[in-house]
Amino acid sequence: MFSKATEYALRATIYIAQKGTEENKIGIDEISTAIDSPQSYTAKILQSLRKNKKVIRSVSGPNGGFYMTEQAKKQSVRVVLEAMGEDDVLEKCVLGLAKCSASKPCPMHSKYKVIKEQLIELFETKTIQQLADDIKNGEGFINNRSK
């Protein structure tokens, strides 16, 4: 559904929300290992996520790393999609047709419309902190090593 970069961005954001604070910044090595992503690729993704300081923040230097503010953790997951330039995926036609609409639907429009509305609601109501809490409580995982 999303690009590999956005999948990793979602995982990284959840991990940083779970582990990182202004006092306890997380390094790139730890993040890339935790989300099963190559380090150089993770660095590019984190750069996108910290561009406008809306999702994550970073500090350079020996005590540096990545973290999230409490305010950022309260945002909906959709903010990650926006930072990665993929929030429009939730709005698009499932077949990728530019002119798909209720008046001129693709063959999947009526069935997918319901699913699309549920996806939009999910990404707009679920917060980053809620997902981090789910991981902390053992109700999910963010890497391929988990059982």
C-alpha cells in the first residue's frame, strides 16, 4: 500500500516514540536495527521525518540522536504519511485511475470506498503514542525478528 520508505518511516516513528525522549535520544544504529532497515536508508528516512520538526527531532554530537516531543507523540499517524509525501495514497483510486468517482466509478469503487473510509479514519484517529503503547504492551511488533 505504501512505499518501503514510508513503511520504515512508520516503524521508526513508533520506535522513537516508544524509546526516545529529549533526555534519552536514540542513535541511528539502534533505530535501524530495531526496525530492520539498512542504516543509510534509515538516515534518509529520518531526515524526511525531521524536516519540519513536526514528527521527530534530532540533536548532533556525542550525546545526540533522535527523539519526539510529547506533543508530537499525540499526533495522528497520518502526520507520518504527510511527512513522507504519501498521505494522498489514502484518497486515491485503488486501481490508480485519475477519474474514478461515484459518478464514474472503477469496478472496485463501491466496495473499496468503505475500506478507504475506514483506512482514513484509522490513520487520522490512531496516535503515534497509541501505537508505541501497543508495542510496549506486547500487542504488536515493528520488525521481522518478532514472533
